[in-house]
Amino acid sequence: MKTVGRRSMLTFGAALVACPGLSLARDGFSDFRNDLRSPSGDGFGHEPTRAITIETPPATRTRNGYLEPSSGYQPSRRAVGAPDWRQSLLHGDRTLVVRRGGAAERITYVNRDGTLNIDGYRRMCYLMRDVRANATAAMDIDLMDMLCGLQRWAAHNGVSSVIALTSGLRTESTNAATEGAAKNSLHKQGRAVDFVMEGIRGGQLGAMVSAYNTGGGTGIYLARNFVHADTGRPRVWRG
């Protein structure tokens, strides 16, 4: 499988800025540069010390409003039959650097040969547990893949960001006690996660998640400084 090059990812970032479907300009997204950095250095990592030239590769096409490479890509699990840049970000082993209140952990949940790493998957399910009820369940692996892809996307742009989980699984009682939670929340099914990526502003992270998670739901909570993502029907909202 062909890996995603830095130039291809930066090109996607440039196309993302121009996408009329993202209405985050008044939240600082208008400053979201082609290389996913803020021109003032106060957003996605530090201000770059040198200019980065953005060039459009010859083998590109527009799909769902986004410019993306069109050759050498395998179908996404959630978009079978359609070439997808996200799948290339998941090439090889799938490892996350993640924390849930404590020290960051490096967890491999899928091995390089594509088999499930049982210990790593169980550890991720534990970190995504219902802390209030101390309950653990099998979490949707597509959530982990999304987190992994986002983290690698940031890394392609020179930003090593730890993912801080704030909510994963919720029992019925925990969901009922959670302010603003939907009655039929996908958190109860192990299909939703709330998180932040350290060093990335909320508006920028929200735009990244809504672009990456086109097959699911994205909730952007700027005032509360987190982003919600789930594997339900496609939709984007702001809380």
C-alpha cells in the first residue's frame, strides 16, 4: 500500500480551507493555514521557521468536495469500493499515544500484519471505559482507527500530539447524569468518544475531525474545549 506523503497531506489541508461546507471561520478556522499551522503560532503547533510550498500533485481528484490523491490507495472499511486517503494513514501497525487523566501511554491495538493486538485493544477499551460506573465494554474499533488517523495526520504536519480522552463508554445511569447528553447517545453503545488533541485548538481540531469522520457524527464544543466523534450517521453540529 502506498503511504501518504507530506506534500499530499498538506495539499489536502489546503483544500480543506477552501471547503464551503466548514463554517468555522468565526471560531478561528479562517487562520487555519495550508500546513495546518496558525500564522501567529498560537494554534496547531509552533509558528514554522520556514515557508512551505504547497503544490498540487498531478494525480489528484476532488471527491466529496475535498482534493485528495487518487492512486495507490485501498478501500476504507467504511467506504468500501472508494479509494480513501484515510486508509493510507492506517498502513502498518496501528498505535496511539493517548491518556485518560494520567500519564500518556503508547498502545498498539492492531499489529503490522493486520491482526488485532488483543492486549492493546483491551487496554484501549479500558481507557475508554465509563469511569463513573467503572464499567468496561468492547468499543468500536473504528473509533480507534479515527483517533489513529487524526494523530498521524497531525504527525505528517510536524505535530506530535497526545490524545486526551474525556469520555467514552457511558452506562445508562452515567449518560442520564451527563449534562446535555442525548437520551439515545452512541456513548451507550461504545460507538462515541469525546477527546482533545493537546496543542491543537478546538476550532482546528473540530475541522479536522469533521473532514476525517465523514461517515459518522462530529460535535464541536468550543466553549467546553472538546470534540465529540461517533460512528453513527453522518452529521456535524456545534455545542
